[in-house]
Amino acid sequence: MRKILLLVLTAAPLLAFSQGFQVNLGGQKQIGMGHTGTGIVQDGASVFFNPGAVAMLPENYIQGGISPLLFKSVFNPAGTSIQNHTSNKVATPFHAYAVWGPKSSFWKLGLGVYTPFGGLTDWGNTWQGKYVLESLDLKAIYIQPTLSIKLADWMSIGGGFVYNHGSVDLTRAIPLANSSGDPGQARLKGGGKGYGWNAGVYFKTEAGITIGITHRSQVNTTISAGNAIFTVPASLQSSFPQPNTFSSTIPLPATNSIGFGFYPSSKWILAMDVNLVNWDSYKTLSFDYKNNTAVLQDTHSARNYQQAFSLRGGAQYKATDKLALRFGGGYGGTAVLDGYVTPEVPDANRVYGTLGLGYTVAKRLDIDISFEYEHLMKRTQTNIESQLSGTFKTDVYIPGISLAYHW
Amino acid sequence: MKTFKLHIYIVAGLLLLGACKPEIHTPKPSAGSVDFSRYIALGNSLTAGYADGGLYLAGQQVSYPSIIGKQMQSVGGGAFTQPLFSTAQANGSGYLSLTGFNADGTPITTPVTTNLAVRGLLPVPGFGNVTLYTKYTGDINNYGVPGIKLMHITYAPYGNLNGYFERLLPGNAPTNSTTYLDFVMSKPFTFFSNWLGNNDALSYATSGGAGDVLTDKNTFAALYNVLINTLTAKGQKGVVATVPDVTSIPYFNTITVSAILAGVQKANPNAKALYINALVSGSTYAPRVATPNDLIVLTFPTSKIGQLVATPVGNLPYGLTPYTPIDNQYVLDEKEVALTGDYVTSYNTTIKSVAAAKGLAVFDAYTFLQNIKLNGMVVDGVSVNSNYISGGLFSLDGVHLTPRGYAIVANEFIKAINDKYNSSIPQVNISDYNGVKFP
């Protein structure tokens, strides 16, 4: 009679990918030039930037690099002077490519392993939004075999198949206090997979300008049986059955790019890329728990992302035969509408600048380093779902280094 | 050597990046047009930090005035001192603790009876026993006294009838003659909050309209004017709060007529209705069939239903016949609800007009809690509502708030003050405060 329904203390983790999770750190030479690479041919990273251009590579390549990423966000809750910072954690986007074809042949094979999406955000367990998110570690590793064919001296095409292995590890406080007053915690941890493809075309025009157009498809990544671990006061554990699993599908969006290369002198390359990312496929984020109870229901959170574009430009100056200097920058529009910004990635319009340096240390060995600074504009938001209200600001620092062997 | 140097630079660079954090520049908190140097809080149990059916140290430490006082310190507020129970007597008056759930999901609460601050029991002729608590000596900013009504603030013997007030006074009951208002005014202050008036309606309501009376509307208005005139005599500023609708609390909404009836019908499908002893008019009560508009109190022992009661027409089951209605003290019936509502509306008209005349800030607790009852509320990812235990806002007694509830109320007071006085007292982080504690 005195029945109490422990109402819907929704354990709905609000996972979001966004521009912030599209890391695009595909190669050090390209990062140095402001993330351009669709319309020019630099090295094996063309497997990622434009598979259509791979056949135009004059040599075979094997290369790899890493771009440690420091994502530093601050949140100022509305009406306070509190500053909540994310802790210092270094994400490690990496890339490795191999490109091979017979000398002077019309085709080349490529293989790329890279991390186009990912995020590492740790707000800690004492901040204002801990019931929305404590921490998130998200990785997507794409493996992409590629074939590229030169149709003519001035035109090549290529395409690849993408296998994605994704993993997520998300924690969030649950507003159910134990006898010491400490809150519970939800942790969702699991891996999944998805498939996709990409294709590109590359032209050399008579005016000396090179042009690349690519499409990287949407990759629906499904985590079918991740662990759903709920730490709650003992008297409520039966409402959060353990062990439990969850399933969720996240559409990693398609990206359309067009890029141009200009060559004002033998020492200079200028490049420009425009990307349109089809984030509008990301309408809802759902979590389906295997064992539901009156309290633990499946969750469906509206995301309603919109298409986002970015504009990138960069240059390379070949100071000597062995030394290349690079710089670039760009602008990316946010995919997240007002009212939908969440702390997983406090997305906003962003600007960035990059610097790079390439050095040929031995006859066939390039070492490239790059540095990127990215600034997400201050954004004051009240999230519709969580009512978390305040101002986000984010700086991202990405140094990087790669080695490329070519023959 | 050269590469070694390069490494050093890279490592140094990474460390440097690790050190630079983005900052959001916020305007410096400002006191606006107010001097917050000595803030005092007047009120009843809600102001004292009462929760889970008792006043105890952990509740006092999260009282809304203590939260406001702490936040005021960034805009020139002084120390905010409360009449805390000592750690040795941390459980104060004792309180209820949630110790588990029955198989049907109903909560099991157990009284905490150790480490109390009870000093003794004083029998007062014609009144009853007054529990006395260990005296508090020291500075006081929080004058919240559980049980006090506005009606009591100028009543000289009150210090002998309320153990929570007696505890603050230097003298021992039954020798006290300092009124609450005089006691509060004995030390100068620059800013006040006042949330008196709840018990003038609530004490009547929680006793099912049987154990107490509503304070007369004109008496309320007269005393409220006296109170505010006195508090603002030297130009002090302040914030006042309205009286919540008594039906917005889980104390009246958890055990419902339909739930009791459904339970009865499980055992006895022929049971058609519950009977209550309901108000007809004035002080006349008569049995009638209960409707969903009659509110049953949280403390009603539902096991009484159906127990045989001796009546002139034989033994009949309790609550199920017109001869054996549920006692008046357990029911705030429809007419009593309306009567209470009418008084509360009148009290609030007084509070708002007096506040407007004196240029005081107002936290409209009536509207705020009514809105939560109707729509719930989401704060920083946490859903709160007026449901018992699960709502997160109300403590185990169904009347007083949880730490989360008090933090939310503190922020509402702060918003009202900031709006009125152009100040910018920072709000508190509600995520730091818990709801009901579960075993």
C-alpha cells in the first residue's frame, strides 16, 4: 500500500560524437598544412585523405605516426564563479599506412590504419555535471584496404573498404546516495564494430592545379554486448541487475571533401580543403539494456545534429632539398544545435592553426613533426535534457611526429 | 646530442601544454546595493535544517541559511554561525533513517536514538511535556526554531514551551520570558531572511485538521507587519519567502485513498469504499465515503484498516463502514484542504504586499514547490520531484527537505536576492548535495 516507485533515475548516459570527436589527424605532413590533403599528393596518408590519389604517388610508402592530443575544457556553471576543468589526459590518435605498386604501373594497393574519431574527456567525480558525465574514453580505429588506379596521366581513382573497431568507456554518477552520502555510478564499457567504404578521384588540370574529391561513408558502429556496470546502494541493487549488458549503435558520419592544390613555384605547395560532414544522421542516441527494471529503462536521447562544414588551408615551403616548412589553419562549424551541447564534447565553432616541419634524415626516410592548436569558441548553453547550464570553453593542443620510409 | 636536445624540448613543451588551462572570466561577485556583513535567518524547522523527522548535526550543516551564508562570503558576508549540536551529541533530537525495503517496495525506517542532545523532559501543566535539549551558547546567525509559528514570535512564555527555542536562550524553562522577536533583535544585523509562517497552516494540516488550528488571517497580517517593521527599523534589507501549499509535500500525497482501497480489495473484493470522518462545516465532522480529494497523512498506520472495532452495532472493520471511519487526525479531507488553501493564499498575499512595501526580495516558495509538484524539475542531470523518497527533494518525514532540496532552495533565495538588489552572490553546486540516503 505504501508502495513507492523508485522513479526513473534515468541512468541514461548521454554519449555524443561531434566535430570534437572527428579528429582528422591523418598524417603529419597534412596536419602541418592545416589538415589539407584531399587535393594534393604527399605520401601514404593519401589512403586516408584521398584514396583516388594513391596511384599518383611516385613511390611506395610505409609510414606511421602519432599525435598525442590534449583536450582541455573548462566549464563555468551559470550564476557561479566555479571553474570545472577536465583533467590532463593524453589521447593518442595514430595512423599507419602502407602503399605498394609495381614501379611505373597504373595501380597501387594501400592499407591504412587510423583513428578518425575518438575522445578522452575526464571531468572527475566532483564537478557540477557529474550526473551527466564523469569521464569518457572513446576510440574508433579504422582499417582500410585500398585500391587506386591511374586512368590517365591526369586522372586517378580509388576506393577502399573500411572496418571499424570502436570502443567506449563511459562513467557517470547516479544520484542515489549510500549511507555515507556518496553517489552511485554507472559505467558503460564495451567494444563494437562497423563497416563502411570510401572513394575518391584526383585530377591534374592543365592550369597546373590539382583537384581531389572524396566521399567517406557513414560507418554505423554497433556495440552489441557492452558491460553495463552499476554501483548503487545495496538496497537498490536489485533495480540495477548485475551483470547486465547494453547495446547501442552510433552512426559515425559520412564526410564529403573537395580539395585543391596550387604550385606557384617548385618550392611552394598551397592547398585548400572543404569538408561537409553529414552529422545530421545523428538524431538520437539510444541505449538498450538487456535486463530492464522499473528503474532501469532503455534510454533515447535526442541529439538532432546538423550538417557541419569545415574550411582548411595550408602551405608547404621547401627550404632546402631536405627541409620542408609547413603552416596552415582552418575553421569548423559546429554540428550541435543550441540546447544539445553536452560535456562529452562541448562542441562549438572552432578555429585552429598548425605548424609543421619535414626533414629527410636519410635517403629514403622522412621525419615529420607537426603541432596544432585548436580553440573552441566560448559557448553558453543550457542543455535541454539535463538542464546543465553554463559556459564551456576548450583548447586543444596536438603535437605529433611520424616516420615515413619510401622507395 | 641534437636529438637529445629535441627530446628535451618536446618533453618540456608537453609539460607546458599540460600546465596551461583555459579559463572563463566571470565578473567579480558583487554585493550590489546591500551590506551582507551580518546575515541572520529567521524561520522554523526548514530554516533550522530539520530533516528526516528530527534536527541533527548533519542536517544543520546543510541548512539553506548556512549555504546562503557561505555563498555570501564572496560578497562581503561575515562568518555564519549556527547553533550546532556537538559531535558527541550529533544526532540531536534523533531522526529517522532508511534501513531497507519490504518485499512490496515500501520503505522501512528506523529511529536513530543514540548520541542524542536530549537534556530532559519538562512537564508543563495544561500544555504537556516539553523535551529539553543541551543548551547552545555562542553566536547565532541561524535563528531557525522547529515548530515555531508566526503567531509565537511575540509570545513571552514561548521559550518554555519549545525545547528548540529554549535551547538557544540563556535561561532554563520554565523561567524564560524573552520573546522570539526580542531574542532575534538582541544583536545588530545588516541583512535577514525570513521564512516564518509555514507552521501557521502546516501544523493544522499535518494533524489532519484535528490537533491544531489555523492562525487567524488578520492576526497573521498584524504580526507579519510587526515582524518586518521591526526587522527593517534601521534600514536593513532582506529576503522573505512565501508559505508553500501544504498539499505540495509528499506527506499528503504518498498514501492515497485509491491505493489503500486497492490493497483492501485484493483481500476482499467486495469492499467498495473507505470511510473517513470529514469536515461538514465549522467544527462539525461526519462520516462519509472517501474520495481521491481527501488526503491521507504519511504517518497513517495502514495496518489499522480492516481491524475490528467495537461499535454500538457490533464489531466492524476499521475504515470500511460509516460507523468506523478513519479518524480525523489521519485525513486532511477535501474541505480541510480548501480551508487551508484559503488561509495560505491570504498569508501569502500579506507576505508579498508587506515585502513590496518595504522593498524586500521575495522567494515565492508557494509557486516554486507547486511547480515542482506539477512538473518536476531537472537540475544538472538530476530529476527531482515531489515524490516520497524517490523524488530526491523531500526527506523521510515527507515534509522537510533533503540536502539536495535545501541546496535548491538556497539557490532560489540567492536568485531572489540577486534579482532584487543587483548583487551577484554565486550560486551553489547542487550536485554536491545528496537526496535520501539508501542503505
